[in-house]
Amino acid sequence: MTMELLKRLSEVAGVPGREETVRQIVLRELKPLADETKTDILGNVIAMKKGRGGPKVMLAAHMDEIGFLVSHVDEKTGFLKIDPLGGFDPRVLMAKRVVVHTESGDLVGVMGSKPVHVLSEEERSKALEIKDLFIDLGLPGDKVRKRVQVGDFVTLRQDFVEMGDLVSGKALDDRVGVYAMIEAFRRVKKHRADIYAVATTQEEVGVRGARVSGYGVSPDIGVALDVTVASDVPGAQESDHVTKLGKGVAIKIKDSLSISNPKLVRRLRQVAEKRKIPYQLEILPRGGTDAGAIQMAKEGVAVVTISIPTRYLHSVVECAHKKDIQATIDLLVAFLEEASEGDYAL
Ligand code: CO
Ligand code: ZN
């Protein structure tokens, strides 16, 4: 498994609604593999491989990453205020490098906050909030005003590394899902199903790209590929782990947006067992995936989510296990090639 494509996908910048650079990479990868490729108004990439009369299967992995928009430029000091796109834990934002993506190019900055030395007793006991943070570009107000507009998008800056058995970087949510989808689409050979690989937009602000692409494709089966919580870390109880790194691909039973079709879950388990692909079953107490939107397209769609266990979700040190990524690709290929047939109506 080469990690070069995953590295590129992780390091590229694209917040909800501004996925254009990610989209270019995805299109370049999917086009040569597909019979048909198109994009829609919301920027979803839809690549199709024709089958031989089997069901319509839609895969969905989201291209967007959590980030910010510039909401205010201080004309005097040059400091920027920001509006979040997606759910951030402010604690992971302090003291980070950022990139402000302007019309005239990228500017590197830092996420600033008041130093601990000058915080009052009361301020120190309070949890940090996004409104306490600002961006420092190291430029005076007049220069910043010329370069930066309200609405320019901001991402965290982080390189991708291989670390022991893991990979670590920013935006593994959900570029590792996009990666697994592309690799499965590349590998899948004999299939009766019409396969739609959809790289979606605006997932982090409410599964918006999946809503319209799900309607457009109108599949029989929808499979979301996304990361999920792996809380297998010191201080967390075994019962709160959700998933564990290195224990295989996770087949989702339920999250806040969808209950996986039980017949699809059973089918995926059967394939995994037959092919000796390691897997775990997942219930996520809070959070959702594109499956939540796809299931409600037109008269309804049988959906399931295949998850990649990930530690430190929504931070710039997200970690996934190489074996779990491989298991995800293997399960997806096996399902597409031999197991997608069937009646999934409940
Ligand atoms: Co996310
Ligand atoms: Zn995600």
C-alpha cells in the first residue's frame, strides 16, 4: 500500500464549500478508472463504473475538512477573527500554525490567544472558546487589509507522517475515506453492480453534498466511508472505546444520523469472515456520516457506513492504523465484487 496519495490528500486544503483543490486531485485519480465522471452544482465528484445489470451502489466519502472563514479583519492591528466550519474542540486549536487562503495566494499565520501570564484567575478557570482565538499573520493592518477578505478560508497547517504502524496528520477525516474509496474503485474488477464513487462536499456542516448527490444518483445501496472514534487511549474505559486501532475495519451499526440496514451489516460481516478481513462492530453515540443523508433520497435507500478507526478526531494529529485502512479497502472490494446483490428492503 503506497501512502503517497493519502499524504497528498491529507495535506491539501479544503473546507466545506471550498473543496476545489481536493476535487482536482480526486478527479485526476477517478477519471481514468471510470466509464463516466461528472461534478454537480455543490461540487460533488461522481464517477461511475458500469456493471452488468446488478444493483446501483453508491460509495460516498467526503472531501471537506473542518476549518474556518475569516469573519473580521482588524484594520488597525491586522489580527483576524474567524468563524468555524464544523465542530472544533478549541483546546486543540491553541498555538497552531494556520494557512489563510486568499485570492492572491496563501498566507501562513498562527492561531493566537492571550498568554497565560496575563490571564485573570477567572479567565484561567474558564474553558477556551473559539471567540478567544485570533489569527496573527505577522503583518500590519494596512497590508492585511489589502490581502485578506472576509470569507477567505482558513485551514490548519500540518504535514502527514508515517509513525510506527500508524499514519498521522490533519484531515484524515475524511481524506482517508476518500483514499480508501479511490483505491477500492481502482482495484474492483468483476462486478455486476453499477458502482458510483462519490466524493462529497460539505459533510462537516450537515451532510449537504451527500443529500443532493444521493438524490441525483438515487442508488439501491449507499455505503458511506468515513472515520470513526477510536478512544482506545489511557484513561478511557474499555466500554467507551467505540473502536480500537489495529483491530480492523469497523462496520457501523448506528450513529446519530443513521441506523445501518441490518441486512447490509450481516452481508458485510459474512464477506469479511469469508475473506478473513479483520473487522469490528461500531456504535457511535454522537456524530454522523453521509449515510444519514443518502438513506433519505427519494423513496429511501439501504445504507451502511464502513468506518476507519481514528484517534484524536478533529485534531491535526489524527491517527489511523495502516492495517485498518487496508482492511477497509479489502472489504469494500469484496462487497462490490460479490456481495452487493440481494433484497435489502426491511
Ligand atoms: Co468530521
Ligand atoms: Zn468525516
